[in-house]
Amino acid sequence: MFCRGLLALTFVLSLTVGTAPPLAGGAASAAPAKPSYLVLIVMDGFRPDYLSLAPLHHLRALMSQGTYYDTAWVGDLESTTPASHATIGTGVYPRKHNVIGFGWRDPATGRFTYAPTNTNQIHAGYLEKTMTADGVPTLSDEVHLHNPLDRVVSISGEKYYAAATIGAGADYQLYGWLVNGKFRPQVIGPDTPPARTHFQTVTSSNSYFDLQDGFAANLAVRMVDTIRPRALLLNLPATDEAGHYYGTHDAADMRRIVKGDDDAIRKVMNEYKRLGIFSKTLFVVTADHGMVENSHIVPIHSMYTAFRKVAGTAQLDQEYRESMGAVWLPDPSQAETVATSMAQQHFPGVEGAFYKVQTGNAFEFKAVPSTAASLSKPLLRAYLDLANTEAGPAGADVLLPYREDTLGFSTKNRKHWGKHGGFSWFSQHVPLLLEGPGVRHGVSHFPAELVDIAPTIEHLMGWQVPTGVDGVVLGDAELSPSAADVSAQQAVKTRRLQDLRAIQAHSQAQTHPTQ
Ligand SMILES: [Zn+2]
């Protein structure tokens, strides 16, 4: 029975990913070598449809040799840079790592914190402490557990909150900042790279966003050349910053930005080739979230007013400007009252309201009855599954889903702009590719999520996969997946696909309605 089950699952995988290559020898020699090095690149805010804007030869080369997930999505509600980088760096949802967007209720103090933009707190290690407070291990922790002498470097352009979260537990966390007219490397910690790296000499003439990917790649190349880290964790910020600035309406604006991404990847790939370790390196390239256009704007001033009118409700914080609304209350037991009141207003672009309920130590989101009645059953379940990824003490108490391409932020100076962070498909859909020893060639339609990245890397690299991760090992990317990995992946597939398809179809209906 065991063998038949295994064969059946292997068959399913080869249908999904393409024909498995013939085994080179006997069973003993079939096991592929483990990679020696890891390069994990996050192209910030890179929508999968950007892949068609320009040739992107180097990204395409990695895609053509590895496994590309064309149905990957963030899979947790926040879909913002700090939250997603914390998810990628741990393999757990925000409800466990407690990094909720750009602000949240600090579970230790009960007060609201804006930690991701507070450089003093970041330099003091607050983000790392927050993420690991409940014993959540990071990718970097697993590197050091495997070999304490191995080094991990995380690097960004100006996104220190990306370097600090994806690099929680890393030896060197670096980013760039404009100092005396030049964009220069800054050290978050915990250690300063040794003098022989001369890392401070990597600079850029200014901080304009289309120079930042080149800066981050040059800094990465310098660190790889001098330190040879076991793991390089690299955030390329330009696609996100350009997407916010230009929106995604006009492809021409984004074309040179995505070419810059590809050029940054070229620099890193060439360094590993120059050192003769390219074929020993696992490359993982993804995005932390997508980008939503400003086709519709919710009436945030009316929403703030309505919130203030809910009797007896004080404000801890509220956020309506992204691609969803979120409210934190000093007294979370008022969540149902506030959600019901906000849903009754039927604000244009707002699809309903959810509220968080605590039972003992467990948290769960529920829909107010009018919201449950107005959304289709599959969409309601998908929204609740996403909401529950931040159902913890730090997460919001009330959530307001917005329709597709709907934001709460407007600007007088530009016709088009972008935002992200929420339930919608364009916030959620991301590219994901893996390439390197042990990885097969092909395209997978499996609904991979950001939580899968850490356990998959840990498994492929031969590090320990911590117990308690929310993600699964993406066995269908492997040349020889274990039966346990295959069945674990299959076990989550149906629910994830139902949720993903419900959100994708909802987006399609709103952006391309049938006549
Ligand atoms: Zn952004």
C-alpha cells in the first residue's frame, strides 16, 4: 500500500511539474547533492505580470532551469514588506511572528507600536525580538544551528525593515541611507562586517529608487566576495517604490525598473559564477506582495468620522489608506460593535467587516451577518482564512476588505499611483522560483505561499525544518521528494486552491466584468 501510494503521488507530481528526468544510475546514486549556498532574493512589490514588460534574461534563465510557481501568492493577509519578509524569514504566519504590517498592538505592553519605521527600535533589535518572542526560529537561526561558523548576510536598499525581518538572526543586516549627499551602507547589527570587506566604500550617487537595486546588488557582491556567506538574503526595493509612484497602469514607467531588477540579479549570478560556486547554490527568487492601482478610492474621511461616532469607542489606531481597512481598539471586546457599525455604513468600495474574537488564548475572525450574507460562500471562507493569518494578540481587531483596485489613499500630484496590503488578488499574487541542486525544471501550478519558502529552503539545504512552521516543503520542486513531503503538500492544496481561486475570480469579475 505504501509503495502504491508513493507511486500515485509521484505521478501526480510529474503531471504538475513536467516529466521527471531519467535516473542517472541506481537508487543510491539518484539522490541529488545538497546545495552549499543559498541566495534568496525578494523583488519588492513585483507583480507576476511585470515579467512580460521586458526580456529579463537572467531572471528567465533561472526560471527556465528551475521550478517556477505560476500560482504563488502571499497567502497571509498583510501583504506588506515588513510582515511578508518576517513570514519569508520564519515560515510562520503573522499571527505567530507578530509583525503586522507597519504597526500593531505590542502583545507585551498592549500599546500600539510603529516599530518597522522606528530605526532606533530596529537598531535595538526590537523586530527580531518580536518575531522570535514565542520561540519561532528563523532561517538564519537554522544556518547557525547547522554550523555556528557559517555567516548570514541580509541586505536591502533603504528598506531597513526588510533587511531586519528577513535577516532576523543574521550576522550582518545592512541597508542604504542618504548621508552627506551619498547613499551609503548602514549596519543594523548585530555585528559590523569586518574591515577587509571595505563595505562602506559601496555607495551610490543618490537615493533615487531606480538606483537602489544596483546599490543593494553591489553591496551583496562585495559581501559574497569577501565573506562568502552560507546564506545571502537580498531585498530589491525599486519595483515596489516605482509601483507606488507610477501605479501599474502604464507599462512604460515600470519597464526600466524591472530591467534594473534583472540587472541586479545578473550581478549576483555573475559573482557566484566567478567564484565557481554557482552550480552549488540554491537560488530562490520571489516577491513580498503585489501592487494595487488607484481605480477606486474609499471615503476615508467618512470612515474616520463613522468610527469616532461608535459610542464609547476610543482609538488605539486605525488604518484605511492601504488596500483594506484595519482598526485596533484599546478594548478589543468592542470589536463586534465597531465592525457592525462600520458595515452598516455601506461605504463605497468596502465589502464588509470582520471582527476578532478571543476564546482563552485562541483568536479567530468572524464576519458580521450582513457581510456573511453578501459575499459568496467560497469568497467568505477565503477572506476569513486570510484574516485568521493575523488572528493573534498583535493583529487588528476589525478588518474591512476593499474591492479590487481600491485604495484609501489619494494624491493630488499624480494621476496614477499604487498601494498594497490586504485581501485582493493584485496584492496577493507573487512570482516564486527555485533553482539549484536538487531542484527540477518545470512550472508548478501549486498554490505556494510565502510561509512555504523557509521550510523548503531548510529542507533543500539539509538544515533542520523547525516544528510548528505554518508552511509546507514544496516537494514538487524537488528531483526526489520524500513521500511525507508530497503528502503534506497535497494535504493543503485543496483548501488553498479554493481560497485562491475565489479571490482571483472575484478580482477578475471586478476588473473585467462580463458585458
Ligand atoms: Zn510598498
